[in-house]
Amino acid sequence: MYQGGGSITLFIIVVTLLLALFAVLNIYKQRARKQRIKKIGMSDIDRMDGHQFEQYLALLFSAIGYSVQVTPATRDYGADLIIAKDSTRIAVQAKRQRNAVGISAVQEVSGAKAYYNTDQAWILTNDRFTSSAVKLARSADVMLFDRSKLMDFILQIHPDLVPIPRNILQGVPAKEVICQCGEKMIKRKGPSGQFWGCKAFPKCRYTQPIR
């Protein structure tokens, strides 16, 4: 009887130690993931304009072996990039924005898939998708990468291959002015003349001189 009780006690101790070990490993993995997410530079991606986000994705796909074609700035027929790897061609639409990507983006990239005769169609955004966009994407066979999936995608790539968003911000001229909150800025007029003001005013009151 005593030996049986000892065996049960030993079993409980082993299980407790294993659970504690798993808990510590899980905490370590979560901390490591947070550190990698921080290095991704999502806050800098949020500060990009649409053109800079396209260039960032072009560098990202090139780094992992895709051939990349950047479509014309106008009349792109719904795709910002055409990427190809292992005989698979993909129409990619890049959506750097501050609100949910709607159904029109799915419609546009579906049209791009037909126009460019690609095998797949993807939309990548730093934000999220509306429920209508998700529903249509399922039926149209369009792959959606929201903020979370975009980060997961980047985390799967070796850190040395991932482009640094801050370098894009500094090296690629923006075609739009982006506020520090991530929203677009528009020209406003005050007593001293024109200036850049956040589109989200009065929620955000950040301003910037026009140079």
C-alpha cells in the first residue's frame, strides 16, 4: 500500500514538473515571437504609403525567390505586383491602409487574375478585411493576408532576408503623406497658409509643414 502511494506521489511530481516545463517553454516562445514581431517593424509599415508598401512587398518576395513584376501605377487592372515561382503566377494587390479592406479589393484582384492570366490572386494588408470581403474571397478563391497572417508570413522567412521597413521609408519616395498615426494627411489651410493635416482630425491633431 505504501509503495503504491509512493508511486502515485512520484507520478504527480513528474506531471507537475512537466507542466511547469511546458509553461516556461511557452512563455519563452511567446517572448521570442514578440521580439521577432518587434523587429518586423509593423509600426514603420503602418507609416508607409501605398507605393512604399508595394515596394516593400516586392523586395520581400524577391528575397524568397519569387520573380517580381511591378505593374504600372495607373491602369494596373487590379494588381500591384505579379509574382512567379515554380511555374505558379500570382496577382498581388497591396493594401496599406488604416481601415478594413472591403469587397471591391477582392473584385479588383479577381479581375486582375483573369487579365494577367495568373494561377492565384492574393491581397496583403497591414489591417483587416470586412466580413463581406472574406465571404467573397472564399467563393472567388482569393487568398487574404490580414495583419496577423502578414506577420506570420514574414516570421516564417529568415530574418536576414526580410527587408527593413525603415529603409523603405527613408529610401523610397512616398507618393502620399502619411500621418504618424497611420492615416493619410491632406492639405489644409490656416492663418499662416497651407499645411498637412491628418485626415482623422479632430481625433488626431498632428500637422506637418508643406515643403
